[in-house]
Amino acid sequence: GCKEDEFLALGKDKEGYLFPDTYFFLPTARASEVIKAMENNFKNKIRAVDVDIKNFGKPLQDVITMASIIEGEASKFDDRRTIAGILWKRLEIGLLLQVDVAFKYVNGKTTFSISKDDLKIDSPYNTYLYKGLPPTPINNPGLEAIKAAITPIKTPYLFYLSDPKGNFHYARDHDGHVLN
């Protein structure tokens, strides 16, 4: 059957390209079969937005990495599209992305448990220290997050944060962000 450690080892370099979905496997299914099914499902699902991705003009790797951030940052489609607009703009003008969701990948922490020390962790996935997108996706985004990444909503905002209830607060500048 599918052993967890074997699955994790085989899937390590495929993060972002294993489609999150409901799968049905026999108990005897091997890890390699599960990985192959998830990869094939990704290829089939991405086909629906392939032209849109090409028209968006960014490499698939960048789109999937951005979608993985969006997947972790927000659950509502419009919030995801607004955040995509903010993050693509931050990249364009050379600002750090400063996304908390990347810490789940770095050290397992979530937004409300990150400390000032965590922000100093030297990892290429620490978007508070390193400009640009993380080197690889940080999770396996669903189709909605991928669509949001390629249909960003342009806004005057450069900052956002969510409250414990999942509501987003946007700001044009750092002062507004601090107020939020």
C-alpha cells in the first residue's frame, strides 16, 4: 500500500503540481500510483485554463507558485483575486511579498502564531527577507486559486491583512496598514 514516507519523498519535488481533489484508491495502491494520478489530474484540470495562463504572460511556475500563496491566504474568490492583484503589483515594483502563509512551509506556523524571531529565519521561502516569489510552490493550489492568480483585480492597495474572522482589510500605504 501507499506508505506516507514514500509518498512524501516521491511528492517532494512535485509540490504545486499534485492536484488537491478527492481520490479513490485500493488499499494496495502504491505511493507512485497515487502521485501519478494526482499529477495526471493536475494536467487535466490545468488544461481548462491553459490558454488563459498563456495569455496572462507569466511562466506556469510563477502562476502556480502565486496560486499556492493565494490558496493559503484567502478562501473567497474575490479576496483571492484582490490579493493576487496586490502581490503581482508588489513583485512588479520590487517590494517584498511579506506573506505569512509561507511560514507554514518554513516552520509550520500560521499567521496568528508567527513571532518577530520567525520573520528573521533565513530561508528562501521567507518572503520577509527575500524578494520575489518563493523558489517553489508552498502547497498544491486548487483551480480557483490558479484562476485568481491569472485574473487579478487591480486596486490602489499595496497591503492587506486578515482578522481572526477571515475578513480582509486593505491599505494603500504602510501607515494605513498599521492602522488596520
